[in-house]
Amino acid sequence: MRDDMVRTQIRIEYFYDHETRRWDYVVPQLHIVGGGGATKAEAAGRAAEAIGFALDDGRRDAAPSVDVDYIPVSVG
């Protein structure tokens, strides 16, 4: 790991809904509430997809006077 790298974690809270018999999740830091799936693993996959979507702003262009850099982030 480089000296200038910052390591952090994103909290995902899973809960089982007995009424629907499905695992759901909440990502408090990103204000994401999502319906999961039949298994906790399926909910984890959907949570990872939601986090990736939330972190990707979709912008790939910038004004010529702006210096843009991207920090690589892996989810999952």
C-alpha cells in the first residue's frame, strides 16, 4: 500500500424481513435503503451494486482549466 493511500470501510446493515422473507440492507453513509434478496449474499451483491452506482457521478468531461483525477475504489 502506498504511503498516501487512505483505507476506509463503508458500513452495510442487513436485516431479515420476516413478513416478505427477504434480506434488505441500509448503507447509512450514502443514504441508501435497498431491497435485497432471498439470501444475505444476494442482498450483499445488490448493496455493492448500489454503492458503485452512488459513487459514480457519470461525469467524464471537465472544463479545460480543471485538473481532474480519480481515486480507484473497489466495492464488493
